Amino acid sequence: MAIEVELHKLREWMWKYSLGRDGGNNSDHFLRIKIPGGIISPDRLRGVAELSDKYGRGYAEITTRQDIQLHWIEAEDALEIFAEMEKLGFTTDLCSQAFAETCHGDVRNAVCCPLSGKKGYDAYWLVREITDFFSGNPDYVSLPHKFKIGISTCESNCIREEAQDLAMQWNGEGFVPLVGGGLGASKPGVRKAKSLRIVVYEEDAFDFIRTVIDIYKDFRAERKAEARFKNFFETAGCEWLRREIELRMGVKFDLADDFNCNPPSEHTEGLQDDGSNYYTLPVFAGILDSERLSFIAEVAEEFDGGIRLTPWQNVVFTDIDDLKALKERLSEQFDLSAPRMHIACASNFCGKTLVHAKDVLRHIPASDRFVGVSGCSNACACHPLAEIGLCGKVKAGKQLYDVFIHGWKEAENLSVEEAVELIKKHLGDGYGAKAD
């Protein structure tokens, strides 16, 4: 279908919308829809379902950054898709993986604890401010590399703070920043974000984030593999970065107590601060389709509840009065006994695996452990943080996986069958999924 777009609109869309490049499953392009902090209304979720039906063969998946990703997108449909997305109020990442050089990075979807404001402090104002300022801002679409921000307001470390370029952890008084995280193999390798040991109060929080990114904008790297913020921070260090931020902002931050991040975990179900309930619907590897997207929207409306996607590729229903009835309704379309902390990347679409990450995950026994299956060393499923992590590689035409236990390499170059057997031994006899 032909679509006419005015020139000024094309210029505006240039910074707000992009198709990503796929390399597998007969898909050339994907569409990564930003869902800031994972919050989405039933109507907008139906809109995603319609986009999926119309342009993506009815398929959709939740990512570990609370996005929704569609595949099998045709390039000639791009402008039509972007017009529909604008009406729905969506934007995308700029998806710069197709560029071999540096300076095509943007600020990715800001992740946030899905219970923020339902249990404890509400940080969604900061997510909105980040999104409104950086999305489509031409001054921030030429960063050395992508930049990932996470806002943490719970003790569960559900956003996996250690993996963020910049995590802002609420401590009851303000935000304690953690910086320089990155789990992929790019230089200098796996790095967990470190605390700057300062308190950034609410009134300074957004300016602090913008200042960190402004400092990163000045970083120059010769190769894309050296351009991540973690590599910049590796050289700059905590003391220099803290002083430079204070100098640029004209403030002196109070010191924060040192702390360690809790092991990452997903929320399950329980009471909100207002006495109503929340429930986390397990979605295997984030895989959905247009029918189930519409079903989730329908159920949320039936129960007057909210919808929040999680960094574990699941869906949280908030503000629920009758939890039992909600579960009965959801069980019509979903297996509620599925594990909530088993995640996998979309290696079937990027083309980097022969036996794909989500397929490998199907062979791993259900458990209440953190299991992350990454198809390659980019670590999209955060395998270095998982209790049980797998990292794929292809050698001599064979699919192999390395197995990590709590981040330490336990075995390498295993077939899928060998890797699964090793994991079963680690889990022991009682590896069934734990009930809530």
C-alpha cells in the first residue's frame, strides 16, 4: 500500500524509528517496540497485536529490556508501520547493529522494576523523563555505542543492575548510581556495574543521567568492539567519573553506604501497598502471538488491572482483587507452572546459532533457578549473571555450548545434549518448578 509522508515527518521519524536487521528464520528485519518501564495499556497492547498480525506473521516476543519485538518485517512496509506506531504513541530503538563503525548508538528502552509504585517507591516519572528527552533527540543518536539505563526500586534486583551501563538504585533517600556494566565479549569483556557510592537526590536524577551520557558522547573509540561505555569506564574509573559529573553539574554529592547487589530474581505474586494483588504470568522465553497479546489485554480489562512487561520476558498484572479468578482465566491460554526465571535470546532470528537458544531452553528442566541461554558471546540472555548460563558458538559446522555456573565456566564446547545432562546433574533430583 502506497503512503505519502511529508518531508518534515520523514526527518522526525529518522530519529524515532528504525528496523533492525535479522539474519535467520527467513526474516530480514525486526521491529523492536519500546515499552518504557514495561507499562502498556490494553488498547496499546491490542495495537501491537494488530501490527503483529498485519506485518509480522502474528508473532511477537517480550525482550529482556521490556520491549516487544516483531519479526518478518518487510522494508517496503516501514513507513506505513511507522505511521501506525506514531498513532499508538510508540517509538523504536535505532538498532545500529547493521553498522560496522562506531557513532550510531542511542539510549535504549529504560527498564524499571515492574512493581515500582505498586510496592515501594514510584520511579516511573524518571522513566518517562528519560524516554521523552532521549527518544528521537538528534543530539543523542550518535553515541559511540548503545546505552542502557535501568531504574531499580526493589530488593529483588529484577532489572539486573550489574548488566546496565547506568543503573539508578533507589535507597529510600535518593538514587545510588551503578555504572559500567556489560556482559558481552566486547572490550574489556564481562564487567559488572560498580557503585559510584554517592546519593543522587530526586531533583538531580535526570540531570545526572544526562550528564553521564554527555560525558560518554565525548569518548572516541577506533573500533565498535571498543566503544561500549564499560570500556570507557574501565579507563576513566569511579573517582574521575564522579569528579567530572560533579564539575559539570556544579554539585557535590553526598556519599552513600557501600552495598552489594542481591542475586537477580523475578517477582511472583503478592500484595501491593494498597492491599490489592499483583501476579506475574510466566511466558516461556517471552514468546507470544497476536492472539495471546489480545487475550492479555482482554483479561486486564476484565479484572480492571494494569499490564507491565518484565525484564524476565514475563507479564505482571497489577491492581487485582480476585487473584484466584485471574489465574483461572489466564490458565485458559497459558501454563501457569512454567518457570519465570528461564530466559533466552532470539538467536533463531539473528542467525548466530544452528540449535537456537529458545529451543535449547525447552530441554532444560523447569526450576525456580535463574537460567539464561545466550546464542553467542553478546550475552543477550545475561548468562554471566545466571545461576546456570549457556553461551552458544558454532565450530566446524557444529552447534556447541559453554556452560557457566554462577558466572564461572563449568564446561566448554558441549553438544546441546551434553549441556542439558550437565545442567540436570547440577539441579539434582528435585528440579521441578517451585510453587509460589
